[in-house]
Amino acid sequence: MNPKTKINHQIRAKELRVLTDTGENYGVLSLSEALAKAQELGLDLIEISPNAEPPVAKIMDYGKFQYQQSKKLKEAKSRAHVTETKSLQVKIGTSEHDLELKAKNASKWLKEGHRVKINLFLVGRSKYTEMDFKKERLGRVLTLISEEYKISGEPVKSPKGLTIILERAAKK
């Protein structure tokens, strides 16, 4: 909830556009008239849009207002999707079957909307092989991934070998 929400006598605007929680519109009232109307109904005057011209206020129960705000916040959080970067490690000598399993995982993660970081792990002499050979080995995994993806940049040399990051392709 917004900690700056002003209620009743905290409101400083001279005139307010006043609404009720049932949707009834009282029009533009002076602050004192709006406060009197709220008191008459046994409810609070809550400033909803302080930046509007004139500011908009609602006559309703403050507790109910807080509840609605927290509910909206929870709903927004539940809709937000957190993207993780999942990692796969592949060695030059990894067998075809293992590559298929790793590609299956990568496809699943891409489908869920995560990014996938594929590390081609190089040991010993393989660190000094041709770059084309390393790219070809990375390409073996990429051809097995069933989900549509885009490569976010060229393969990058990392301390342990070669790294490439995949993201889900934009939907058409």
C-alpha cells in the first residue's frame, strides 16, 4: 500500500472530486463539504489521485481500502514472472544420448521463459583446439533443442571454456 495515502484531515487540497465506493459521483466539493459528507455517512475521506486536477477522493471505509490495495499488490506480484538463468555444462566428449537429455532440459527451461547458459567445458589439450571445432561442438547441442530460441550474443570465452546464452524467441 502507498504510505503517502492521505485520509480525512491529512488532505490539503482546497477542492476535491468526490466519489463513493459504490461509484456514486458527488462532483467537485470543497474539502470541508467532503469531510462533512464522509462524517455524515460514518466513513473516511481517502485521497485516491492527488495529482489529478482537482484531486480525486473517495468516501469509503479506510480498512476496506487498505485491504483492496494489498489485494491488488498481491495479484500484481503473482503475475510477475521471474526469469532465471539456468546453466548446462557440456564437455567435448559428451555422448549423443547425454546431449539429447541436456537439450531436452534446455528446451523445457526455454519453454518456461528462463534463459539458458550453455558452457562448453574444456579440459587439458581441448582448450587449445580451433575455435571452429569448439563452435561445432556447441552447435551439436543447439541443433537438438526443440524449443525456438535466439542466441543473445556470440559464444564467449570463459575461464573454463566457451559460453553461450539462449533466450526464448519472441512470440509472433
